[in-house]
Amino acid sequence: MPDNRYQLQRQRVRANFGRAAGSYDAVAQLQREVADRMLEQFQYERITPQRIVDVGAGTGYCTRGLEARFKKSEIIALDLAEGMLQQARREKKWLSKQRFLCADAQQLPLANESVDLIFSNFTLQWCQDLQGVLDEFRRVLRPGGLLTFSTLGVDTLHELRESWSKVDDKVHVNQFMDLQQAGDLLYQQGFIEPVTSVDRFTLTYPDVMALMRDLKGLGATNVNAGRRSGLMGRAVLQQLEQNYLARDPQGRVEASWEVVYGHAWKSDGFSEPQAFSLSLKDFNT
């Protein structure tokens, strides 16, 4: 049975990211690093997409990177939060082919088989119905179209989750998918040649509140139904920090980020499905 405490409240997701539009770029170093790694992979793909959709475009970093690599393509920057798209529009160049669409990845307002490439960086962890999202991706992709995404894996922020568990029994950190689940979902939803991989990052902060401020600046705050209600007092935050510091002999505040990548194609009607996964070397920064 699903744990209803982890039900993501979609309107809060939209509102949080809208509010974070102005602060996002200042704290999104990891998101840009992962985006750069994803974009670099296109040098190994011989594709010439006519239409690209950047799902969860945010402030447009990936959209601009896609435009630089696919200069002749029409690129749609799609995001749930209008504030993020407004920020992205400010960076749009004069002759850019970028278009902006405020919409939900769970209900894409796009025609069947109208897209050649779907790119999504750090978005799927905010979608409750992953099967439904992948169904939508497959619906709008043309035969032979490519899906490539990154999302967060189960070890993400495990230090924060464990530290909160000693304070109360409320939900403070999202549930995330594991590598095997990502590959299985791609295969189950009818994609072919799915490849999944993982990177692991460790970020260090001066204190727990700095980590919490960065999460807020990203818009990645707690939107689970089982979250703690009301404001947290100083005593609660002090207890959280003590729990966090006790985890490390040197008293460091480290946060783990497990990044899961997925890469798969929509069948052109002739290919036979294959499924496999690979693991990239751990990366600490």
C-alpha cells in the first residue's frame, strides 16, 4: 500500500518553485553540473531533432544548452511554475527559437507524436505518478524519438532524513526512486533500449541551516502530505543540528545526492526491446 504521508501536493510544488525563481540560479550548482553531463552525452548520439521539449526547464539553463547543440531545432521550455519561465525568458536571445509553455509534465498539452527529443533534468522526483508521466512522454514522442532524464535516487539527503527521524515521526524528505525502478519503469512503459546509470555527489555546508536555506532557494522544500505543520521553533532546529553533527566524527554537515539517469527510445516499430543498466564511478565534490 502506498504511504499517503508521501503524497506530493502539486499546488505547493508549483508555488514553491515559483517563489524560488529569483534565487534558484545562485544555489543550483549541482543541477548545472548534472545538466552539463547530460548535454555532453549528445556528442555520442547522431540525432537531428526537429522539436525538443525541456520538461522542467526552470530558469532555462538546459534549454539554452540544448539550443546551442541543436541550432536548427525548435525548443519548448516547459515548466509547472510561471515564475521560472519568466526568469528563463529574460535570458532568451533575440533570434532564439525557444518557446515557453507553463504546463504540468503529468498532462502535456502537446499533440501525439509531435516531439523528437524529451530532455528533463531534476524534475521527475516532483511527479507523483511516474508511470503516467512516462505514458505522456511516450505519447508525444515520435517513433524513434529519444527520452533522456535525470532524477534523484534513494540515498539523496539520507543524512537529513535520518537526523529528522530522531526529532519526530513526520515526513521531512521526499521518497525517491532507485536505479532498478527507473529501468523497470522505462521498460514497462514501452520504451526500448533503456539505459540507467547513477552518479553520487557529496556537498558540504557550514551548518544545517545553510543546507536548509539552499533547499529553500532551489524551491525543494517539503510538500509531502505528512509534513510537520506550523513553524519550527529554535529548540527543534537545534535538536536537528545536534543529530546531524553527531553523525560525523569531525562534525561536518555533509549532504548526499544520488542522481539517477535514464535514456531510452520510443520504438520505431522495427526495434526489439532491450533493457540493461550501468553504474558510473562515484563522484564527490
